[in-house]
Amino acid sequence: MDLFAIFLILCASFFQGTFGLGMKHIAPLKWENWWLVHATTAMIILPIAWALFVEPNTFSIIADIDQSVLFMAMLFGFLWGIGGILFGVSVEYTGVSITYGIVMGLAASMGSLVPLFQMETLPENMNLVLSGVGLLLVGVGITAVAGVKRDKAQNNVLNAEQEFEEDGDVLVAEPVVAVQPKKSIQTGVLIAVTSGVLSALLNVGFTNALPVADNAVQNYGTNPTDASLVAWVVVLMGAYLMNFGFALFKMIQNKSWGGFAVAGSSKAYLWSVLAGVFWFGALGIYGQGAALMGDLGPVLGWPMMLGISLIVSNVWGYRSGEWKNASSSFKILLGGLAVLIFAICLLGFANA
């Protein structure tokens, strides 16, 4: 096992598990304004800048590749873009911890299996790989159950804490105040599941863009770990088309063209850019680690990164108070994380 590759996957996992925090700091911007800045940073500026830094011939390398190959890589990126948008919506319903649990688990599983079955020759340890991926799905299921129980527990606490005031000899409830209804956890889980399935296609797009990386190595002398960055440029162009288009649609729908100049929005912009840096930082470093793992890199490195990032995201979710007044549900979550850790170790062993 290449220990440096594992180190890179760990670094990528930290970035992947952290970028979602930015979605909690959108106000006072409109979602579409915040998201456009985030997507442009994460999918256009950083990927192209990093690729050009390590390989100035990036666009010449891409131009050499058959258009059908580029189209398929961009198409999978475009479909992933739908999942990425749903990820942001799901965070509003279920919070960081549960959204990461469902999306990352499903994306890890499907994003690993599709490249596995696209291989011309299946690996001898295929049963071990499938076992690791299967355990990831079990961990996801436990995480989702913990989220539903957490939501019920916190609602029960809110109802129990309704205050009463004394009026003579009679206890009367405080006047009812109109509040925003709490969004449905079931709806959030459904959105997260859809996002997880579509999010797996980002790694599928990366696998389909590997001819770009091969061309960089064979014909331009690019370092194999850096060649993956050129491949990401192609995939993320497709992803950006989807994200840019949807943000543009929302700005037209909400007439929020002037929403970029909102007073007191500097912090929101900072989080938007930071989330973009962390998001592509995860992909760029993952691609380098996967390259060092060899042919099974996209099969094993992808679920390892997303599984570990799930643990990181839950640490952030716990620190932000998402599991307050839900200790029993949190214990269930810890059980799910333990399963995920075991699955990650199994996948790491499969790469030994």
C-alpha cells in the first residue's frame, strides 16, 4: 500500500468533510448569488488555475482527445451538478451531519461500483471490495435512522418546553406566535438520497476522463499525479454548466440580480470562496492519491475519501449543536460511524 496515497486521501477527506460548513453562512445573500460565486470558484477558477500551474499545455492536451470522450466526461459532470444542487437543498432540511451521511455513503458506494464494473478485467479481490462497499451502505442506513430519531427527539423537547404564564388562578399558554414550519426530515432524506445517487457520477466522469490524463503523461511528459488535474478540468466544465444554469434560473425567477451588493455580505462571500477552495481541494488531492493507487484508485480511493469525510462532517455537526437534546440518537450515529470506519479499513486492506 502506498502510504503517501493514503495520506493524500486523508487530506482530501478533511477538505470534503469541511466544505459543507459554508452552506450554513449564506445569509444575507440569496442562495443563487452565493452559489454562483461558490461554483465559479470551485469548478472553474481553481481547477483551471491549478491545472495550468502544473501543466501549461492543459488545453492542448484536452484538444487532442476525441470529442465523444470529452462529451461523456462532461455529461457525467453535468448530471453530478444536479446532485450537488440537491445537496445544498438537503442541508437546509436535515443539517450537515445527516446530509453528509446519506449523500457521501451513496456517492461512495455507487461511485466505486460503476468504475469497478467498467474495468476490462475484474480484480481478484473483488469480493473484498464489494464487502467494503456493502458495509458503507449499512453505515449510511444507520446514519439516516439516527437523523430521523434526532429530529423527533428535538421536536419533543421543543414541545415540552412550551412556557406557561400565570393569570390569577388559571395557567394559560403564551400567545401563539406565527413561526416558519420546520422542514420535513423525510423530505430531506429523500432529497439527500437522490443527491447521493447523482453525486456518484462525479467519480464516474473522472474515470471516463482518464484518457485525458493518459495523454498528458504519455505525450506531454506530465507527472501522473498532476495529470489527474487536467482530467478534472473537463469533468467540472460539465458540472459548472448545470450549476451556472440553475443559479441563473433562480436569479431570473427571484429577480435577485442586485443581490450581489447586499450590505454586510462580506462574511457570506468569504465562506462562499472558502467552501469552493475546500471543495476542489478535496477533488484535486483525491485525484493525485487515486493516481498513486494504480488501476484500483478510483474504485478504492473514492469510497475511502467520502467515508472519512463523513466522519469529519459529523465532528463539525456535533460541535455546531446539531445533536443537542438527542443523546440516544447520537449513540446510534456513533454506531453507524463505527461501521463506516470498519468498511474504510476493509477497502484500505483491499488496496494493500
